[in-house]
Amino acid sequence: MDGDRHNYGGGRGDRGTSGEGLRPPAQTQTGKYRPPHLRNHGSGSGAGPHTTSLQRQGVSQLSSKISISESELLRFSEQQPLTDSPENTNNRILPVRRPENRAIEGRSINLVVNHFLVKFNPRVTIYHYSLDIKQVVSRGKKPARKLRNKAGLRLILNKLFFSDRARFPVNRTAYDGEKNLYSAIPLPTGQFKVELSDSEDLSSQTYAVSIKIMNELKLSKLEDYLSGKVPYVPRDILQGMDVVMKENPSKYRISVDRHFYAPSFKVEDDLKHGIAAHRGFQSTLRPTAQGLALCLDSSVLAFRKPLAVLEYLKEHIPEFDGEYIDSNLRRRVTNALKGLTVRVIHRVTKQLYTISGLTANTTRDLWFDFVDPKGKVPTVKVSLVQYFWEKYGKEIVYQDIPCLILGRNNRTNHVPMEFCILFEGQRYRKELLDKVGQEKLKKLCLAWPPARRNAISEMMQAYDGPCGDTTQNFGLQIDKNMTCVQGRVIGPPDLKLGAPDGTVDVVRVENEKRQWNIAESSVVDGKQIERWALIEFSSSGITKLRVKDFIENLRNRSRSLGIYMEEPLICHLTSMREFSSVSRLEELLRSLVQEASRKSWSKLQIIICVMAEKHHGYKYLKWVSETRVGVVTQCCLSTHANRGDDLFLGNLCLKINAKLGGSNVELTQRLPHFEEEDHVMFIGADVNHPVSKKSTTPSIAAVVSTVNWPAVNRYAARVCPQDHRTEKILEFGPMCRDLVNTYLQLNKVKPKKIVVFRDGVSEGQFEMVLNEELSDLKRAVFDDNYQPKITLVVAQKRNTTRLFLENVAEGSSTGNVPPGTVVDTKIVHPFEFDFYLCSHYGRIGTSKAVRYCVLWDENLFTSEQLQKLIYNLCFTFARSTRPVSLVPPVYYADLVAYRGRIFQEVAKEFQSRSMPSSRSGTFDQSFYKLHPDLQNVMFFV
């Protein structure tokens, strides 16, 4: 380790210069850095990313003659937070800069990464316009609704551009489908009228297109950022360039969120039943150490085939033949079609319609009042069959089935199914696929590394990929070859396990999977399980549990692991019907606790619940046991319990031991960078957002923290509901203060250092985490006598970066990069402190590395120390015998947030019974408050 990193012109203990207590400055380099994409454009000389006047943590340089104490600097940081924008640089905090000393530990490994270098001319300006499209209505008519359909908006814009190509060159503009238009040249501004007709029998519609200049995006600012001259991210420029990169695929492909899928599917990707898997990609622009890069990853999604409705129904519902439909078939057909978009073929039109249902009568029995629009002919009754023949010359063949009710512009139309075709690009939820379809889609999504690498390369070369004419017209050149980078493979830590004779074994996991074998060892600290109960919910049917065999097998397996279980105090036999009622479950658990107390004069330690099948009542059980009764539960299926294999029983024992406060595995050596007496607490934080878009459904914030040192493998958890889809953890400070006090209660000392791992935030939210959540933490925890050093790291597991082996022989048998692979050059940020770490063994598909971004670092980690620390922590996950893919504090926070979501679902059901119009039920903290006996145990593993 390079100790010089801590010398900033004075001794390591001298923290009185240049705002050092808040953000220690980095050492300077004399060389000038120029990324490859700029080396052929102009002079552009300037300081590299580490030669700026900004400090390593982004603090403006103060006079080196001023001496400020650490406590004064803390107050200074709260009074004068720093910024990431040039307009307000004196009041917001910026992310930490990368340490100067380069990590060298581990063997080298050659990789290729799905980053494609984008060269641009810094002298180019991109013009950003605001677009507003409204329908023009005649006086007295009802005002038109605001246009929201992206395809319709693009159609109107294209009509304007194609009618005046000289002033609106289509191939030099990029449109995001909403309100943003970007151009490589200046465009006329003002309001323009566009007339558009979409059928032969409708008059044309007039639209007013307003174009207003918003900004001139000078790419020289992006050059300055990549070169480290300015610390703030030019997000407006990156957003504009991202729209430019997506212009070409948006013309040819199906757009879903940020993904683009081919309009057709391969024969081998047919999922049957009218569903097919379409291949596509997602991409994003990233500023990296080698320059601006396009990060592109492949993607697969299930869509309904754009078939005629009758053909789709015949594929989707085998019993449907178009000849007859009974009440049961009607219900299935309605469920299959309702809400889908169709186009009609009995007349020429570009209109799209939404299916709102089926007519009550069959087609031959449908009549309606025909009203002459001119009023010359009296209203008459006309059959639908007759009308289609006389109006359109179409004979309806399938007259014994209902028509579709199509809704558009608050009008309904009855149209025979045979004249309707499903519009392309309509997603099909994977949960609705049959078992064969789900397995096939899963296999396509989890492609092996060579297949994924080839798919990505094909997308880059495709005519409908990101490399179209538009990008070239904006002066962008994309290298279609993946980036070659040298990574490192960090060695695994030595582990501490129990030996059969009660001593401690030191285990080295040098195998390919980095896996240790619990069949030959035991846990480090096995808990004595003297008071436990067994509830058998499968007391009838073929899934009935063999109770005696299960208890014997479980006790034997736990004994071999150093966990000693007595016979259960209670064995209660019941059925799955108990899961249908919260009150019945609560009554059952309370009666067991009371019965056990009478037998042992003490409370139950755990209740093992054996279920006949997965059941929605599982959420009731967890809510009752963890918030009302205060006893941990462990569930399993009777089919697995009856098999009684060692692997299943071993994993069950690991969970039980962790829930009861035992220790399954520990690191032999202390964590890098820390001393034995440091007392470090690791915090994990995450927010779980609801699928529902209703504001009455809360997001769930979860915070966990370690409560032991130096083993750091026991955690306490706190969970709290908050405003709908709010990413900021509103109670972060109080939750952390509570956990610090818990640490004090259990260890008789507060942690001297705190490392926070934050999950689920994008780069656009880093500023919020730094300037709001970190401030909340300090305000809640700090006082005059207690100011722990804090490091804040964001873990991004949903990134699109993929690491591939240049030489497959250097990796695992699956073709994935080996566990411990880390990359901290070339594809990382130009100057901020981040790296990619693949800590797990990739058994299925292509491994995904987690991107760790250090936002704040008062503990002064080197890159090597932090990488090693995170990798070592991944070996301490309680219910695994191999390193996990995500640092455990974040992993556990995910589990706790999901548990909070389960609690919310129970609260929602209570709310629907008592106060359906109120939002207070699901936000009521009492529904989420853990029982006092479980607040400091790992009930969630």
C-alpha cells in the first residue's frame, strides 16, 4: 500500500490545510491528459483530471496559510455545501476523486468490454429545441386532448419536415418522441401548421407545431469535462447526444422504455400461443477515462405476434375455432384481447383502436340506428352484416361470434374480428407464459458470454442499430469494435470455519467457483436450539410431510454443522387453509408461543413452517411473526423436506443459525485498511418502489447495519414506508442514528468509522445522496463528542457494462470472467472514484459486474484497499457458500426492502376493508414496526 497517498504537503495527522478535513486534496501530476477521441481535434491543451485546482473531494482551494480544526471543517461543510454545476459552485458537494496510487494486486487478465468509443468534434454545436404539438379546432368545437402518442407526434413532425426539406433537413435532426428536438444546424422557430389525414372518409386534421430554441449545446464543454478541466457533468449535452444516438433505431425498431427491439422475430424464437421473443438492445452514453463511450447490451422481450385477431386467438386459445363461443370461452377471449391495440383492414386508415371488450350479441344479431348525417333520410335500423356489405363491400364470414368493441376519441365502434389485426410491439408479460415458454425466454435472456458478445456485435453492425446516418451528420464517429482493457483478478481471502472437533479450520477457496464445502466443515458459531416448534401445513394429500424423518434428518444435519437442536417442544399439524386468514395465523402462532412458555418457562427461539405449496398467505405469516408475535420463522416446502438431501438441509441450517444470531463463516484476517480497535460499522440502504402508479402505494426504505466487529457478519435492520416513488430515504438520519445506538448497546462503544453502501440510485441522483442523505446522516449521528469518519459508496448492479474474456481459457468453464475480476481503468469515470467488480461465479448466462462509485471518503481508501474490502465482504453472506455478486450490506437491504413490501401488501388488505379511500393505512408506520425482540436479529435471511 502506498502510504504517500496520505501526505498532502504535511504529515498525515496534519488536517489543517486546504479544507482537508472535508475533502483531502489529491497529489498533482505534471503531465497533461488528452483522451483518444480528442487527440485529432484542435490543441485543447489543459490540465488532466488530477491537475485541477479542485480538491480530491471537490472543495474549492482555500489559502494554505489558514488552519482549520476538524470540527470547524465539519461545520464549514454544512454551511457551505458544494455543487456540480458552474452556476452555483459554492453550495453543493461533489463526488470524491480517484486516488492517485494505482491498484496492482491480483493477476492480470485481458478483457473486452461492450463500450464503443465515440469520437466527436469539440467545435460542433448541437441546437436544442422545445417542441409543442397541438390540434387546431374550429370555434365552438370541443378542445382537443393533448397529444401523447409518440408515433403520432413523430408522424406530424415528419409531415412538417418533408414538406419543407430545405429548412428542416430530416437527417440532421433527432427527436425524442416527446418535447425535445435536436439539430445539427439552426432551425426556423415559431409556429407552423400541419394538415394530416389518416383515412379516406375523415377530413384532415390541422395541427399547430411550435418550435422554440432552448439551448446551444457546445461540445467543447464535454471536452472540458472529459479532460478534467471542469468538475460538473454536462448532462444536457449527454442527453442530447443520447437522443441523437437513438434516432436511427427509433425509426426502424420497436421502442420500449429505453430498449429497441426488432419488429420481426427469428423462427427459433417462437414461444407459441401467439407470442414470440424479439431481440434488441439498450444503450447509453458514458463519459469514461478513454473518452466518450457508447455502452450497448443485448436484450430480449416477449411480444404478441402482429397477427389477424382471429389467427392470434386460434394460436393463443386452442379451443377457439371462430365458429362458436360459450360463456367460458367468451371470458378467456375477453381477457386475451381487452386493452390491446388493433388496426382495421376493411377501410383505408392509419388509425389505431383499443379493444374495450366484446359485444353481448353475435355479429349476425347486431343492429344499430343509422342516422343520415345530412338529415334527408329518416333513421332506420340496419344490421351490421348488411352495413359492411353495402358500405365497404365486405362479406362477414364469422357471424356466430361477437364483434370487437373498439374505442377511440370517446366513441365506440363494433367491428368484426376478421377485419382487425394486432398492432406490432405489444408486450406480453413473462409471468403469463406457460412453463415451456418461460424456460425458452429465460434461456434467450441469459445468453452465454460468446452468444451475448456476438449479439452485441451484430447490433452495432446492423443498419437499424445506433450507427446510422444521423449520428454521422452530427459529427459523431463510433468505433464498432469493443474496448480492450486489462483487468485484474483479486485473490480470495482465507476463511474461518468450524472443525468437527470444535476447533477452527482455516480454509482456502482456490477452486474455480471460490466455493467452500460445508459437508466437510461446520459453522464458526452454532447456536443451541433448545426451544423450537414445528408447524406442518401439509397434513393431508400427497405432499404430506413425514414428520419424524424430517426432524431426525434436520437434527442430524445441524449437528454435523455444529448447530445443536433439541427435539421440538411442539409439533402442530394443520392444513394450508390457515394461510388464508391473518387472524387465524396470529391466533395459531400466539397459542404455540404460550404453550411453549408453559413447557419451558421461556419464549420459543424459532418456528419451522413446512408448507404443502407456495401460497399468498406467506406474507401474512411473515407479517404476523415479525411485527406482532416476535418469533422468527423458517419456511420450506414439504416436497423438499421429504427428500431430505444434505444440500437442502445444509442451506436450511445456515439460514436458521443466522436468524438466531449464529456465525456461519468469518474472514481469517481483518478487513483491509482497518485496525482491530477501529470498530467499523457497515451500512446498507435501499428503496423498493411499487409497481402500482397510485400515489396511495408507498415506496419502502430499508437500512441495515453490522452490529459486530471485526467479524461484520451480523446485521440489524430498519424498514420504513415513505412517499410514493421517492428515491431519497426520508428517514435516513433517524434510522442510522437508531442503528448506531444499537451498535453501542451491543458493543459498549460507538463505531469509530462508518462505511455506507447505497443501492438503487443513478448518476443523476448522486447529488441528492451526497447533499441530502449524507447531510441527514451527519446531523442525526454527529454531536460535539462523536464524529465518526464516513465513506459513502453507491453500488450500481443494474448497469449495462459486460465484461468478456479475450481468451476464453483464462476464465471459468462457463466462459465467464472469474470471481474477483476488477476493472478500474479505461472504462471507468475520467476522474471520479469508481470501478467494476465481478465478485461471483457466473453459473448461468453472462456475469454482470457491479459498478461501485465512491461519493465521499473520509477514511482515505486507496483503490486497492476498497476493492479488496468489498470482495472480502462478499464471502460473508450468511446463506451462501460462495461469494455473492453484491456487497452484503446492499444485498441484505434489498431483502429487507422486499420484506417491507410484503408488509405493505398486508397493510393494503387491511386498508381496503376499513378505509378504502384513504392512503393512511399503507403509510401507517405501525404496520412496518418490527417486534422489539426481532429488531436486532437477521429475521430476513
